[in-house]
Amino acid sequence: MPMRIVVAEDDRKQADLIRRYLEHEGHQATVVHDGRQAIELIRRCDPDLLVLDLMLPSVGGLEVCRALRAERDLPIVMLTARSGENDVLAGLALGADDYVTKPYRPRELMARVRAVLRRSARADVTGSPRYGVGDLVIDTARHEVRVAGAVVPTTPAEFTVLECLAASPGRVFTRQVLLERLGGFDRQVTGRTIDMHVLNLRRKIERTPTRPRHLLTVYGVGYKLAERSGEADSAP
């Protein structure tokens, strides 16, 4: 299905290349070259996905991500020339769904875009199941997470992690398995990527994020969703 995608990239040659690849895949792509333009355009046209370079003039990519996340659940794929783990984790902490480090092959970026769009659209399938543990409900048909009846906004990546855990309460999932469910990430910071999504989810669904009742750590193994509300986290 054609999607409306905004590309925020200050390198004009690179931006044009991305646009042409997206259009070849049938999408409608609009290019902007600084962060302020990106925010203004997205507020006007409400696209389906943002491809966001972190090194933007006017307003940097991380600030763009922060501003948009405060307003909407727009899927975001980051582009970064920074190889440092902290820069990537900062973007994920702000709610980005995936990232690609430069230099990259355009086909790799297109694969990431497809994976994020699939995660975002998965809830549109009719007959999707609904999971619940205590006051936590994951409704895949509506693509909603509710805590005590209140809807909690999640990014597509966060929802996918939670949906995977909720499908098998009590089962422990390794970080690698969860990464594979997300469609794969750059191997540079694989485990930390999942850790950051879990941290973000705990801030949203747990009454006390440092003492989670729902999304639990199994030390040295991975994560699981509690089979019943109030189960203790096994991490120290």
C-alpha cells in the first residue's frame, strides 16, 4: 500500500536518492532539508513515516524526534553518521523505531522502512487478539495499550515488543529473539536497543518503573510479561 513518507536529510544528493527509492517502491515521498521544516510539514500533512537524519540544521534530529513524540505516534527511522552507541540510544530513548548508520546501502534503508511500516500496520488485521494481565491490556486490533482503562501511547517498535511478550505470558524472550521480531537492527548495539524499548515501556505502563509489576527482567536471560499482576521482577 502506498504510504506518505517525509525524508528529513540536509544532504541534497542523499535525500534525492532516498526519495527516488521510496517512489520506486510506490510511496509518496516529500523531502525537507532542516529540522524546523520537518516539524512544520509533519504537523500539516500527518505522514505515515519519517526518515530522519540526526545531523540537521536549524533544529537537530534528536530535537525533532522529541517534539514529534510529544504530539503523535509517528513511526521514525533515524539516519546517523555517528557511530557512538550513546547517540543511537538517545534517539531510541526519544521513541525512534529503528536506525541506520551511514554509510548504508539504499536497499538496506528500504528494508528497514518496510519493517517499520509492517509493524505500524499490523493492528489493521481483523480478528487480532487481545491480551491482558491485571490492569494492563494490549489490544492488537486497535493497536492500543491501556493501563487501568487509560490509553497509553506507544511507538510501533514498543508495541511490537509488548505484543510479543503478551502473546506468551511467563515465557522468557531473549534480546536476540525480540530483535528478530522487530525485523533486525544494526548489530552495533543490538542488546541495548531492546533494553531502551523496555525502559520506555516501563515508564509508560508501570506504576513504579524501577519496581515493575508487568514487564519483568530475567537476569542474564531476557524479558517476560508477568503471568499475573504483581509478580516480582527477578532482576537485582
